[in-house]
Amino acid sequence: MTDPSFALTLSCPNKPGIVMKVSALIYEAGGDIVTAQQFDDTLENRFFMRVVFRCATGEMDVPALRALLATLGDELEADWQLRDRSQPRRVMILVSKFDHCLADLLYRWRRGEQAMDITAIVSNHPRETFNGLDLSGLRFEYLPSTKETKPQQEQKLWSLIEETGTELVVLARYMQVLSDDLSARLAGRCINIHHSFLPSFKGARPYHQAHARGVKVIGATAHYVTADLDEGPIIAQDVEPISHGDTPEDLIRRGRDIERRVLAKAVRHHLDDRILLNGSRTVVFD
């Protein structure tokens, strides 16, 4: 279901009166605040705010509201975004051979838990790889990639993103490293699920690494993609206790469950305008 409301997110240097000015502007524009959350990063002297509001007097004059926000944004030296929550974001899901995160996202989407329009499912494996999933009604694009064809494959991918008006790209266990150029183009709108609790156990076979080290917890990390591999701003993480009796296969099985719920949480927060970038970190209004 869509929500007939608006979400305003804002970050700026901290100074007295920000909440008052934002609230007064929304009131004067005919808005009724439903929820408001804020965070003052005292180390960086930066203020973050998320406000959800409805129109209290008929129909909201969005262009006029944007003009008022632009003026206030200049005064506060703020980065801000206003979104009509009745318009679901357009999301593209990229996946390789492992389909558990894709299956979970599709389930939540069909149940109405993830308010998004899926523009396409893209994979470097053919459609037959996912015969166990219901992809009916969804666009599927097979974009195979080799070391020699990677630039052409990424150009096709970028063209598809532009063609479909995709606003968010989700790497649902997409086992291809995006180039620095594509990562830069998708800054702040590409989420990856990493199959370990970053920054530990990077690279191949992380659960086997964890087993060899005798760890007592395993986890997964969802983060925004940057040119620095697996170093992007972290959105969500979760862990689960394990014991000496768990095999690497047990860790993989249990890890899949963590990956599913962590990625779903990160995607949901992004769709709901709950994440604000704070340098190499994030502010997440849970």
C-alpha cells in the first residue's frame, strides 16, 4: 500500500533553531507532521533530521513547498530531499547463482512489505538458473560477464538503469565487482549484502575462514557500494551465536538466513527514507 504523505530528510551544520524553522515551514505550507526524528553528531557538528508529514488542508502545493525548502536549505547550508511517499521507488535487483536473497525480496515485495516497483532482475547467469523462483511478470535480463567483456556488460547495465528509471540497485548476492566508474555513478543508491560481518573475513569462503578461526558468532553486513571494495557506509548488520559443533556447512546455512534479513532491513530503510549519509558512515533512523 502507498502512503499519502511526504518524507523530508535533511543534514546540515548544527546550529540553534533548525527544528523550529523546519517545523514552521511545514506548518505554513499546510503540512501536519506525523513523525520527526533528529540526531546531532557532536563530533562532526552536523545535524540530521527526518520528518514525515501529511497535507492538513486539501492538496499540497509541492512546487511551492520545494521553493520554500530551497530557500531554507541555502540558509542552513543543508543537503535535503523531499519525496512523495505515494510513489514507490523503482528498484533493480542484481543476482548471481545464489538466489536466497532474491527469493526473500520477492516474497516480501509480493506480501506488500517492501513498497517498491521492480524494474528488472539482472543476472550474469541465465534465467534457467532461477527456475525455482516465480519471476512471472518481471523483466529478466541476462548479462554475462567475462574479464574481456566486463566494460560492455556494465555499459549495458547502466543503459538499462537509465532506460527503466531505476532509483535503487540491490546486489542480492551479485558476485561481480562493479567498476569504480559504475560505483561512482550509483553512489548512495546501490546496496550490497556482504556474506560476513565486516570488516572481518573478507574475500572468498568467509564461513570457512570463520570456522578455521573458531569464531563464536557469524554475521552479515549490508552497505552502500563505493569504489573501495566492501568499504562503503554500513547500513545494517546482524550476528548469530555458533558453537564448536557447527560445521562450515552449518555456518553457510545459518549465514543465508542472516543475509536475507539484513538485506531486507537495509532495503526497507532506504525505501522508507530512513538513511542519511554521514561521510563514510550512515545515520539510520530506525
